[in-house]
Amino acid sequence: MKYAILLLCLLLSAMAMAQSARFGSRMVSRGDTAERVRDVAGAPDSVESEPTDTGPREQWTYRRRGRLIQLWIADGKVVHVSDRKDEGN
């Protein structure tokens, strides 16, 4: 039982981390506005737009300190965050 609770806590914390990314000492999280992202992270290294059934969505990509951070923006808000090791750098 003790191990099941520990495993559950680890899984929940990993899920929470997957929806945020660190830029220096500041964080960007799901639900943040595009304006806040620019304030925290600056201009993205690249921006790609794609149409979806619910409207346009942009993918903002940042390369920082060996990390590849991708933020999906829809309706002016972050809807998804991906932060992983930058394999191409």
C-alpha cells in the first residue's frame, strides 16, 4: 500500500511538470497567455501555424540550454507544453 501511494504521487508530479516549462527562474504553464509567455521567455526561435477544427493553433519553439521547449498556443493561451532534451543540438 505504501508503494502504491508513492507511485501515485510520483505519477501525479510528473504529469504536473509535463504541463510547464522553466525559463531561467520563471515558469510558463498551460493556461498562461501568449503575452505572458513572451514576457517570461522572449520571442520564440520559430513559430509554425496550423489550422484545426476549432481554429488556428501556433507551435512556438524555444531552444534553451540543451532543452527543446515547444508551446502550443490557441485562442491566445498555452494549451500544451513539451519540454525535452534537444537531440538536434
